[in-house]
Amino acid sequence: MTSDPIYSDWNPDSAPVIDPSVKFGVNCRFHPFVTIGAVPFSFRKGIPRVRKPVLAGVLIGDDVEILSHTNIDRGTERDTTIGDGTRIDRLVHVAHDAQIGKYCILVAGTIVGGFVVLEDEVYIGMNVSIKPRVRIGKGALIGAGSVVLGDIPACEVWAGNPARYLRCNHDTTGLGNSCCSCGAS
């Protein structure tokens, strides 16, 4: 599965930091100052704060691009995963144990909490915060600046703080295909 990644604008002072345990597919592109496989910010309950053991890693699919100053943490219980064809903009944080599906887009400033699941083809707008353990369904679109506190069904558009339902996302493919069941095309 692992191949040599393509480093965009690589120089020794700005090279991505990739933990040796990270596995990634072919044709992946990592830009300057990316960190993949960092130790997660995850602690056991109680005092003193004791860090949870890191029992998993990071799996990145084929043809994934991660832009500068983005961080992806290792999993504590399961691998943090990034699906094939996903694009991650600058200044994004993907916490431990998150599962990002295929062909997702995460725009700048997004924070993905621990154990979040983004199904395939999800679009996350700029500066979105997603609470830990939330699931966002296939083809959903989350508007810029949203704070997602609960699960979002497939093929819906949500926005706001807290995020609220706006409408069906009738065409997630750009090909005139509707993935929602509202009857509109």
C-alpha cells in the first residue's frame, strides 16, 4: 500500500513530519509543515491526567492531498483513516480515531473531533468544528463556520452554530444525480 509520497514545495526546513508507522497509498501529496501520526491529545478521566495509550496508527488511501499546517493524529483504539481521493486544505486538525471517507473535502480551519466518522463524498466548509463521536452521512454538506454537535444524515445541507438542517443536497456528484429521498432532482 505504501509508496513514496510527493512532497510539494519540499525543502529541508518545511518538510512534512510523518511518523514511521503511517501507511499511505499511491499518488499522495503532502505539503510543507504537515504532521501525520502525531501523538493524540487524549487522556483518561481523573486526576492526575494520564495520557491514554496509543494503540493504533494512521491509514491514508490513494490519491490523497494534504495541504500545509495540517495535523492528523494517530488512533488510540482504531486507526485514524483518510479515504481515497480526499482533499484536506490548510490548517485542518483531524483528531485520533477519526474515519474520513472517500472523496471528501475538508476546507481550511476545520476541526474534526476524536472518533468522528465522515462517510464518502462529504463536503466540510471553512472553519467548521465537529464534536467528537459525530457521524456525518454520505454526500452531506456542512456550511462554513458551523459547529456540528450531533449526527447528520446522508445528503443533507446543514449550517450554523449550532448547525441546523437547511435542505437536501440534491446533487452531490455534479452529474445531475440526487442521493436524497425527498423526490426533487
